[in-house]
Amino acid sequence: MHGYSLARSGIATGFVYLLGGVCGGLLGGYLGDRVAGTRRNARLGMAAFISLLSAPVAFFGILQPAGAAMTALICLAITYGAFNTYYAFVYSSIQDIVAPDQRGFTMSVYFMAMYLCGASFGPLLTGNLSDRLARHAMAVAGSEKMTEVFKATGLQQAMLVLPILSLALATVLYFASRTMNADAQRRDAKALAMAQAV
């Protein structure tokens, strides 16, 4: 879409991951610590809010026309940074909800599901969607030859799954924040009952 070679696009991706990853992780940790003392569910609420804000930034960055690569990269770095705040907010919230003797098992199940479903199948499904959209762009143009332009169009359209997933994540995190206090109270009541029984 922006005329980058494979090598240059790799460097640009590295820039997005480095800048977004480092800044997002630090921001998530800082904000998570700042809001943790206000309400028990504040971190999940903050995660939902940041995920919601990242959707239009991702949408705007992905749809940048040819020649606006720097704007696209900056928007994608901000989006990736917003995604990385998730870890500081959600992992600490899981520790707040789950009883201490169940945290190791809970995190192992969480990581298994996250990497098995997201990390394993996410790139495969996105790549498949990109290929299908490239073939669709080729058919709409009335061409019988797959070109780099059609591949770029397919990938650009497939990347629109990012803002959609950001909105879905914001919704899930919002509803999780609404039940977190009750979940933690149930955990505390159960722990107290077990302690009294002993």
C-alpha cells in the first residue's frame, strides 16, 4: 500500500512493536498503579476505556492512503501501545479476583487459551482473510492476475479486524469490570467460611 520493500516493512514493523510495546507496557503499569487504590475494578475499567479509544486510532491508521506511511505507522504504534496496556491491567485484576491457592492454575489456563486461540490461530485466520479479500479485489477489478496492489488491498482490509476486536475487547472488559467487585466478595466470603470451618 505504501510502496515499502519487504525489508523496509520489517523495519517499520519493528518500530511499531518497539515504540508501542515499551510505551504501552510502561503506561499500563503506571496507570494501573495510579487507579488501583480508587476502586477494586478500576484497572479493568481503564483497560476497557483505552481499548475503546484505540479502535478509531487503528481504523484511521489502517485506512491511510498511499504516501501516508508515517501517519499510518504512528497510528499503529499508538494502537499497539494501547493493546499492551492490557497486560498490566488484566493480569493484576486476575490476581485480585482469584484466591491465592488458585492463581498459578488460573494463569496457566488463561495463557493456554490466549496463546492457543489468539496467538496460534489469529495470524492464520487474518492471513486467510487477507487472501480472500485480495482475490475479491482482483475479481472486482476484472483482473485474472494477482498483483501486489490486490495483495496490499486485501491485507489493508483484513487489518480492519483490529478496530473491530478493540471494540469487542472494550465491551468484554467493561462487563468484566461490572462484575469484579461481586466476584472478589464471593471469593472473600468463601475464604472466610473455609477459615472458620478449620
